[in-house]
Amino acid sequence: IFLPIGAYWSLDNFIEKTERHLQFRTIANLPVLMWLFNCYTASTGLKTGKEWLVTGNAAFYAIANHHPTALGEFVLANVPLEIFQFLTVTTFYLEKYSFLLIFIPVRNDLLRIFLVTSFWSMHLGFGATLNLGLFVWIPICHFVVYLPSSFWDCFSPGTPAQKKALPKISQSWRKKITFYSMQLFALWTMILMTNHSFKILQLPSVDIKDDPFSSKLTEIFHPVLSPRWSMFAPNPPYTNTWYVIPGLLKNGTVVELLDNNALQTWTPNYFSSDEWQHIWKEKPEDYKENFVNRRRWKWWTLGFVKSPMGQKRASSYFCKQFQAHGVELEALTVWSLSSRFTLDRTRLPPEHKAIITWDCRGGSSSSAVYPPQIPKERSNAQTRRRNKPQKQEL
């Protein structure tokens, strides 16, 4: 409520219908400016992999292995690698140094318009090539806040002479100096903390360990400003992953429990041998539709795959739901299949890994359920345990 947006778009201002150029310089502006730094600039400190800093292939792998759209697949097949390397470099440095444009007092209006249009273009490019849901539109809406008053004056009614005649809010030089001093203080604070933790600006002269004041700033503000968005860090994903859930029925039949919205309708898939071979080697085109919405998909990738307790609870829930719908399910195995898309535009055969095997009658089981007519193979975890050298007895 303390931001200029509230002062201009509030109901009180609409009722008064006051026409004027609005330029606000308040302390409430600083958190908005610092959001840009924390969300984008600080996150580049986590992108330390070679695909970002050395080879420049981060954009290629991000599109290839993170749910590409139809346009994204076309771009992967036809655009030269040099274009992807250019996009990687421009994206990285736009995120890294964009906050500096906010704090430059000279020609700040033009710099902000350039900044906003650059980030709009970047996020529209994300949305055109990747299936990211609302993530594309939320930052685009947020960047509207950074557009200066001169931008909105272009769309206001009246001739240029009439616009210049509108009363402007005058501010004394003391207020301007105070505001710019606050901006410089916030800028230096963020540089100190981020340089100490992530070496973003590589300032060799800054050593906050020997500076009590800077150390105190880091202690106070670092928990607030430390980045939590580690998308595509330190490298983008090298593999495209999907999941297959074979289930063993009481009569010995093996069914599939994920494809075709099986976890929504609780109706198993009775696949033929060719269908099993296809889903075991290639990711289905409509695979993402199995999760209904992005919230279900995020739960699967975060709450299930990365949580052993979530795996047990979900597997038990799957068993109970299928049995409640008349399916005599005895056991199931959740398989993770990861296929790598190489720089020469070829998709390698997938690697298979059993995440969890669940016996619907008694909990966890060590006997994995395999699709029919698929040769049994050890999962990666089982192979590592098998090849692990044994300790010699004294």
C-alpha cells in the first residue's frame, strides 16, 4: 500500500481524478528494486557450471530436457549451436548485471524501459520454447512496476504540449540526495553480501571478514536476500526424465499405472508388447497430461521423487485406490527413465532406475515389477551397491 502503484491506481485517486505526473521517491521503493537483485542477480551466483561459463550450451540443454514446446523442438532441430551460445551468454549477463541499470541516476527512464523490454523478451522466449505454465506471465506482470512515469505519459490523452503543462511533483535537492544515498547504500549492501557468498562481481578488495560493519550487514540481511531460485543451476538438466509404473495383478498380469491419466481414473493400462517397448524407450508425447495440472506435476517431482517418506505414502495410497476401484493390485514399481539429448541432435537410449517397489500387502519390497517381455536389469543404485568394494576382514 506504500508503493506508487497504490497511490496512482487506488480508488481514492480514481475518485479525485487528479491528472499529474507522478514521480515518487520513498523508502518503499527499495524492496521492489532489491527484488530484482535477489531473484535474478543473486541466482546467477549459483550457475557455476561449465555450460554457463565455458561452453555456453546451457540454453540448448535447458530447452532439450525441460519440457520443450512444439516451437522449442523445431528450434532444437534447426537452429545452429552458435545461436544457443549467444542466448546463453546474453541471458546470463542480463540477469547478472541488470540491477545496475536500476540505480543509475542519469537517463534512468530510458534505462528502465530497456531493462523491462529485455526481461519481457527473455520470459516470452522462455514461454515460447518451454512449457512453464504461469511462470512466464508472473514476472512479466511484475516488471510493469519498473516502467517509469514517462512511459505511461505516452499513453495518456492530450497533445505533447498539454502533457508538458501538467503539474509535476517538485522535490528539493535534499530529498533527491537522501534518496540516491539510500539507493547507493542498498546497492553496496547487496554487492558486499553477494560477492562474499557467490563472487558475482569478483571484487578482490572486498573482504567482509575483516570489516565488522559489513559482517554485521551480512548477518542481518543475508538470510533475507540469499537466493532460493536455483533453476538450471549449477547446470541445466542433461537428461529428459519420465516415469513408468508397472503393476502386478493377482492373476500375474502386468499393467501400467501412470499413462492415460491412470492415477486420476484409477483404471490401469493393459498395454500390448509393442506399447510396452515404446514407453520403455521413448517419452510419450502427451506424458505431461497425466498430471492434470502443474501443481500435481510439481508434487510428483518434489514431493514424491525426492522424498523417501513421500514415496512410501504415495505408493500405499496408489494401492488402496486401485483396490478400492476393483483392481486386484498386489505390487508396483515406480521406474525413472532418463534419456540424454546430445549436441549432435541425437537422443540416447534411456537409463532405467527403480525408485521404489511397493508390496500392497506388506509394504516395501526388493523384488521389482518389470514390464512383460522386457529383459530384467539392475537399477543404477543396485549396480553401484553390487560393485562397491567390500571391506576386508582382519
